[in-house]
Amino acid sequence: MAVANPLLRLFDYLPLDNTCTDTLQQGMRFMVPFGSRILPAYLISIESSSSVDPHKLKQIIEQTDLDTPTIDTEVLSLLIWCSQYYHHNLGQCIHNALPKNLRNGGANTLKEVQWSLSHKGLGLGPNSLNNAKKQAALVQHLREHGHLLDHQLKSFGFTRAIVNALLEKELIQRTEAKPSSHITAELNTDPLTLNTEQQTILDAITARSTFECHLIYGVTGSGKTEVYLQSIAYTLKQGKQALVLIPEIALSPQTLNRFVQRFNTKVICLHSKLSDGQRHTHWLQAKQGQAGIIIGTRSAVFTPFMELGIIIVDESHDSAYKQQSGFQYSAKDVAIRRAQQLDIPIVLGSATPSIESMHNAQTGRFTYHAMLSRANHAQPSSCSLIDMRNKPDYEGFSQTSLDALSQCVEQKQHAIVFINRRGFAPTLLCQSCHWNAQCINCDSRLTLHKRSNRLICHHCNHQTAPPNACPQCHATKLTPIGSGTQRSEDYLASAFKDTPVLRIDRDSTQNKDGLNTITQQLNNDQSAILIGTQMLAKGHHFPNVTLVVVLDSDSWLFSHDFRGQERMAQMITQVSGRAGRDEKLGRTLIQTQLPEHPFWGQLLADDYPALANNILDTRRATALPPFTHMALFRAEHKQLNRAIAFLQHCRDWLNQNAPNVQALGPYPSALTRKANSFRFQLQLTHTERRALHVAIQGLLTHLERTPFDKQVTRNIDVDPQDTL
């Protein structure tokens, strides 16, 4: 049994009395005793004997799945690989892959309501319903066809009132049936005509139905989505389903609308903003073949399918595909493994592929495709720097940027202002003694949110009201320092009084329809200014945007994370790609205090592959991923010394038992104290992936067997996307 608990091993249990083991199947759900608790468990194998003393074996408490397993063999095989690769408990991996209702014992199959004639209805005379023609029509339909599915009533012209009237007369009866597959290749709208680049890539994807990982490097606006749509259309014609992964929930309404407009098959979404009931239903619809296309965020990679035929990973470079806590998997890498396991094609698309993906293309692991022309003959956005050295600024805006915004507004066009910091100001400072508002739980400053008049920690969500006077010297002159999205919004709203100023960040899009409402308002206005964080850079299509202004760009240039410049290049390339997507010319203005930094020359050349090659050369010279394999072992505790001592113990064990693994640390995380816990980490690297995993497994087995400080919270992050 795989039990949902932190321990890595499986556990043996006795079956319930009178259970015929021949009826048990791998992937079935159970409830089992575990210490003083009762936990969910999942059947992995049936054995005739156990290494545990038979007198110590406990018995299963409840068998949740009686007929069919909730986890099919294909998904279970994938999760077993995840458990081994990411060194995480298999029971927890399975538990996290399930919708909440299924974790809590909900039904693992959908039943569809159907209507048929009752015994009384079958004996009804031919003229009995002359005064109720619509009721008579439904009775005649059921007499001819035997039954009618509930969801088909409307399409045949029958209303709920007609059904209720016949039920009251006891002429029809309600029964349940297992839903049938509704996959269809019919289209609602015709596909667009592809250009040469698009057609070549589509031909390569559809040339064979076996495993191949296609990496599409396509400049923003080059028409990658149309290639996805036509690849999926080909898959649906084969009677198979498609999985489309997107990095952010905020993208789902836009993506869903485009797919629904194109395809006549059922298209569903899977993400955490759905209600528990919706997520449960959608999950089962995918499993039972009722949905042809599933669009989802990270966890959708574990969705079961009747027959999956293709996987699309849009914006494949995005770090949101990596789960950063608990079961720390990469949805992109899991998707590649799943495609390989099913022997089906997978497509990774991005205007800024990750450095690892570019390396895999160069070494032949991925099939590389380039889309260098914008669709509809749109011209690429021009990009230039604004030298901010010794220049006055107006709440973070240069005069050049303000003039460009004025011109954009006058021409009835849209502009984007990009600042990767939400809130009003990142620091509240006392001008007299230089006190600043700090979080009581974390080593971080509190961000001032003016709308709610709160100081908020963006790490632990601690909130407090801004003080009226300095707590340290009692001076009353407290000044917000720095700019966030709210401060920029306030300034532009006062500077452009007759122009809508809209904001997109995590504060303004908390409601599930928040982003959709904002984008609809944007598309309805003749001129508008849109302010936002990195959410703006994630694949949105704003046809009337002609100007992008990037504020505070230098904050990324000197990141301690080795991925810092890669992330910066991706972010600025993506956000600048929002401008000039149709026939109008677009331009991007980047404000910087460091215009002579060599990074800018590479980025402004508008050649992301060349920039990626330069980063790869640096990674090769410094033995960083992808030229070495890395894992981070993190530990945290309320007492600083205990977190450090735990990792020192781990390092000493590795030095003795796996001397070829380089163990660097322990060293503090960038945010050393978070939520009143001290956080330290050990960086593990090796040139061979297998050797690194063997060492990690050995260390984790040692820690399970040793009593060394079980109170320290620890986790292992394989292939970390954030090393701070």
C-alpha cells in the first residue's frame, strides 16, 4: 500500500475479512490505520507474504473502490516514476494528483441520466396525450429510440417542464448509464491558412503518432497557437484526446474561448480555481472520454484519459510549471515522461525556451523548429533603452516614457506599463531615524497597499495597519519608498485623467473572472493604459497594444540565482511581444541605470537563440545545469542552530558515503527567516544524474532510520528552478 504520509516506503496490510483478492486491482483506494490516525492508501501490489511479523500487520479499515480503480495503470506508472525521481512519498504523490472529492472518497465514475418509458408509458394508448402535443412527441421519441440522454433534451426540442409533467403522470422513468465517449473531430470554424513555417512544423508533428518531443521556438505573434489547434484537430480525427498545459489560471478563459470557438468537441478546464465539484466532474469526463480537449495548469498533467493522443505545453519556459512546495515536480518534465510512456508526440512552445530545452535541442533530444515570422505580416516590436542616470523621474517614470504614453493615448491605442512589483510601495520609511516597516515573521519588508491601507508581507501574508507615527522615534513623517503597481496606477490615473488606467496583478485578479473583466474593458476602450506584473507577459493577446514601458529593469541584472539573466531575458522578451501583434507597429522602452551593461546589447539584438547560446557557454564554463545535475536539500526550524546542524549532519554523511557528490553548504536561503522559521539549504551536484539520485536515496534512507532531529522540516528539490 502507498499511504499518504511523509515516509518513502510502502506498507503491508491485511485485507478485509471475506475479501476475494482476485477482485482487487492496482490503483484502488482504501482507508487504513496508521499510528493513531486513519489515512487514505492506494493498492500497489498484492503479495502472498510480508517481511513484517504477521502478528504486527494491521487490517484495512475500508475499501473505497469496489469495482474499478480510481488510478488507472498508466497514471499510476507515471506517479511511481515521479515518486522515485523527485524522492517523494508515493501515497502523497497519488493524493496530490487527485481532485479533493476523490481524496475524500467521492465516486470515481460519472453516471449519466437517461429517460425511457415506464411500464405505464409503454401501455399508453395512441390518442391519450392529444391535448399535450409536446408530451406526446417525447413519448413517441422514446417509443422509437428506447431512451434519451438528459443532456440531449434541449437539442431535440424538449424542456424540463415536459419531462416533469410526464414524470408526474408516471409515464417515463429516470435511469443511470455510464456516459459514452463524445470525442468528435468536427470544427465550429475553419482553420486559418498556414504560412510555410507553420505548415512545415504541423507536417512534422503529424508525420507519426509515436513519441517525439517537438520544441517550437516562435517569436511572439508568430502563430504558435494555430499550429497547436491544427495538431489537435489531427489528433481528434484519430479518435484521441489532447492535453494542453498552460502556466497560469489567468490564461484559461482566453485559451478556453479560442478552443471552444474552433472545436465542436467538449473542451474542459482543470485548475485550482474550480469548485471541488467542477474539478471532480471534469476529471472524470476526461477519464471516461467525454471531453476531447483538456486545458489545465500544472496538476492537470496527472489527469487520466480514455486515450491521450498529444500533449501541448504552452509557454514551456515558465517557472510556474515547477511546484515549489511539498511534492516538487516539474509539470513540463512529467509531461515529457508521460508522452514517452504513452509513445505519443509532445509539443513545447515558447518565444523564449528555457536554456535546458535549447540544450536538449542542440544535443538531439528534442526536435527543434523555428518560427521567425510574425503571422499576418506584423512587424516585430522595436526595443530601446532609456538612460535614467542623473535624470529626474516622476514616480518612477522618465519624461521620455510619459511623452510616449501621451502619444499612444492621443492615437487611440493601448499601452502596457510593466513593473514586477505589486502593491503601492515596497518600503515604508521614517525620514528621521530611517526605521522601515519589517515583517514580524520574516526577514522581509512589509509592502504598503494603499487601497486597503495595509502593510502586507508577500511571503507569509502577515498584515497590519500602517502606523501613524514611527514606532522607534515617534516622528510622523513616514514616506513610501519605491514603486509598485498601485503607485504607478495612481500616478498615471492623475496624469491621464481621461484615459482608463487598468491594473493586472495578483491583487486585482483574485476573483476567477477578474482578469477576464479587465481584458474585456481594455478591448472596449479606444485608448487605455494597462499596468501589471509578470502576469502580463504570459501569452495574452492585446491587439491594440503598440507601446510597452518597462520600469525598474535593473533589479534583475545582479540576481544571486544563476538563472537570473535567463529569467530577465524571457520576461522582457515576452512582455515586449505584447506590442504590435496586429498590423500596427509596436515599440518597447526599457528604463535603466545601467545602459552599458553587456546584457542589453545581446537582448536588443532581438536574437534570443544567440543570447541562450551565450548563457549556455557560461553555464558550461561554470559547471552549472544543464552541464551538471543539481538538487537542493532544504531544512527549516524555529531554532536557527537546529536547521544548520541537521544539514551539517547530511553533508557529513554524503562526504563519507557519496564523496563524488559535491555538497555545498549549509547556507541560508535568500529569505532566511520565513513565517518564524529559519531556512537553510544544501546544494548537491554531480555530472551524472543517476549517481546523484543514488546518493539522495541513500541519504533519505539513512535519515528515516536514524533518530537525528526528526523535528526539522526538510524537503528535497530535484532540478530546482529557484536556488535562493
